[in-house]
Amino acid sequence: MPEASDEPIDVIIPIIAKDLLVLPLCIEGIKKNVLNKINAIYLVGPSDDRIISFAKKNDLIYVEEDTVLGFGVKDINYITNKGENRSGWLFQQLIKLSGNIGQCQNFVTIDSDHILINPHVFLTKDDTFIFYQSEEFHWTYIKVIYQLIGVFAITPLSYVSHKMIFNKEILVQLKNIIEQRSGKKWTDTIISSLNRDDSSPFSEFELYANFVSSKKKKNKLWLQKTLYRATSIKLAELQNRYNDKLSVTYPEYLQIK
């Protein structure tokens, strides 16, 4: 495990109310297993009393999602050709790319159903970014990256891993290139570039990580396990049961009825 930087980071978790079932485990995993110093943890979501109450109870900072980009999920209205409303899915990705949340220059975003069960470093002592990689591959992601920034990003592993460290200065550079190439605002460019025949045509993680210079990053296999959702599981139990993994995920589509 590389030595963590002394520079503090923020942690940002996009959320909706139904994510509150697994969120306590996610928060506990972050506090116990992120070796970087955490300045603050932000919950970004709709104006919902349940989310606001959870944030206050757990000493987290709540951010109303419509304030981040100057528009809300309803303004995107991203419907696939199959009739699927993917506006919320896309909106959360744009929020991560905004760089408009938190006080630190570097921040980690993590999905609310993802639990870190062993130590993670995201920024090293020598200012190298650690990107965790999965075995997922989606050709549409590659095509969109090329369309947006002119980079043909085919790699043996994927950066889609439920978590990523972002640097605000690099994000500005990335969005400037997108706007220079398209002549439009970066958010509009991304939305208009997507293939509506595909339910998941874009990954903010793939776009950003492939833009970051190879001299500034180190890739690490994420060693993750996907599990059925359960309400009574504890972090210590997950650590004991899956000690050979770095993380586990409880996606909603695998919820036990």
C-alpha cells in the first residue's frame, strides 16, 4: 500500500432517498478505510428531509443538487430510445465532473452503495493519483471519449469502479478542451454526444481517468465483490467474510425482496 499524502481531500457522495438503506455502511467504510486525511464528507442530493436529517445526524455536509450546476435533473430530460429515463444517472455524473463542491483541490466521489472494507489510498505522498480498475468494458464509453476530447482510450481494464479521485485543476483543463472542440458548454456537449440507443452510453470515470497523464496516475485492481442487499450486515462482518477484497457493492437491482 503506497503512503498517503498529507494533503486533505473531500469526499462527495451523490444520493437519493432510497440510498439511505446502505449509506451508513458506505460512510463507516470511508471513515475507517480511506487512509488520506478527510476534510469533509458531502452528501449531494435532492431537497429531502430524510437526506438532510441523515447528514445532520452524522456530521456530514448536505448540498442541494440543483445548486451545483445551475440546473436540475428535470432540466436534462434524458430519455433513451427504449423509453428509459436516465436523467438522474447522467445528472449525478455531471455533478462529479463539475468540481463545484468542497474546499479541497482534490476530492473523492464514491457511490452510496459501495463499501470500502480494506484500506484505500487515493493520493500518494508523491502526488500520484491512485485509480481503481474493474474488468468492465463498454465500447460506447470509448467512442464518446474520442468524440469529446479526441483520445482513443482502449485499455485492458476499466476505470468504472464506483469511486474515483478528481483534481479540480485537471477538471478545468478537461472541460476547457471539451468546450474548445465543440464550441458549446461542456454539459451540453456531453448530453448531446450520447447514443440514446444505449442505456449506459457514458462514464465520467472513464472520461476523466483517461484524460489524466500517465505520469500522474497509478492503476490498481479494485478487488470488489457484488452482493445482494441486506439490512442487518455489519462492516466488521464484511471485513471478516471478504478479507481478500478491497470493497463490496450492494446494487439496488440485487435487493432481496
